Amino acid sequence: MNILCTICCRSGSQGVKDKNIREVNGKPLMAYTIEQATKWNGYTDFVISTDSKKYQEIAEVYGCSAPFTRPNELADSKSGKVAVIRHALETMENLNGITYDYIVDLDATSPFREIADIEAAVRKCIDNDLDIVYSVCEARKNPYFNMVELDENGFPHLSKKLPGDVLSRQAAPKVYELNASIYVYKRDYLKTATTVFSDKAGIIVMKDESIDIDSENDLKYMEYILRERGNH
């Protein structure tokens, strides 16, 4: 079975400048995900998809190959991630002359994952013949209890209403949020996909400390967690 592992890191991020290579406890942010993938080592090939030569050089230092540069049309803030991963798949198949069965994408800005999380996602996708498996964590807010929407008159109402009142979050149906850390795609699905929301999708639930870095405060929080874990 051939598995392609990807890490997608475009330059020019808006919320946090060059966040993918910002130094966090002595290493560029992307290095944490590259090192996790290398330790997992369950792939046939592992590549970075980026529009930046500088990013490519940094990725190679930490053990991720960089045989191509992402085209400009897939390197702006409006580029969809699915299209970027599909481009990496097609490019690597052309370069190597092989067909991959599954694609594992690990997001550099959501690095709080365990090797066991990656393995569980891959096994679930393969063993259950799913189109995609993605990682989630338990949602911090619950639409049955403390999330509201405005009606046509501007009045707030619960986003999802049950026949009876839900008096505590613990009593509400469990809901999850995507934590943007792990995505495992079946090749045939990725070739035509426009979204991760397939009818044949699965999830793996990760720990509450999952975080997707979108701000300077997120970076500071990540540094704190890594120090507490003893990872420097």
C-alpha cells in the first residue's frame, strides 16, 4: 500500500506573519509536525507543499522532502486546502510514477497530536473503507445549550432545539469541532473532492488541548504547553 504524507505550508499568512516558520521554543513551527511524521514513518513518501523556497529549505533540514513548488493560484488566502493536497498528490504521482492509495495530511499550525492519533486515523480510514477520516476534539460550545442564532426579527434562539429544555452542557448531545490536525483521504475520493464532508467520513477524537494557531496568543499558548510537556 502506497501512502503519501503531506504538510501544506504557504508563505504570507495574514493573522500571524510567516507562522509556519515562526520559532517556537527554539524550532520553527513546521518542525514539530515534520518530526511527528518522521517518527510515525507510516508513509511511502513525505513532502511539503509550499510556494516558498525558504520554507522548502527549512523543511528539508528537518527531514521533509521538497521536490516541487506550489503554483501561485494555490498559494493565496482563498485557496482551498483540498485542492492544494490534490495538487501535491498529482505532482508526486507524476514525479515518482506510482499511484498512492491514501493521503495523510498533517497541518503544521495544529501540532498537538500524538503518533497514536495518526495511526488511529489511518487504520480507521483503511479498515472501514472510508472516503476520509479527520481529527476532532469535543466542542467548547454546544448548539443545544449555549450557541444562538438570530431570527428574522433579530431575536436570539438556540441554534439546535430539542423537545425538552437542556439545563446543562453535560446533558446536551455531544458535539465535536474539527481541530485541523489530521486528515486521511482515500485517493479516489480526493481526486474529485471539494470538501471533507463526505457521506462516508469518519472521525478520531483528540485531546482537549488541540489548538489551531491563528494568532500571537495561540503561539504563546503553544509555547507554554510545550514547556509544560518538557518539549523544547
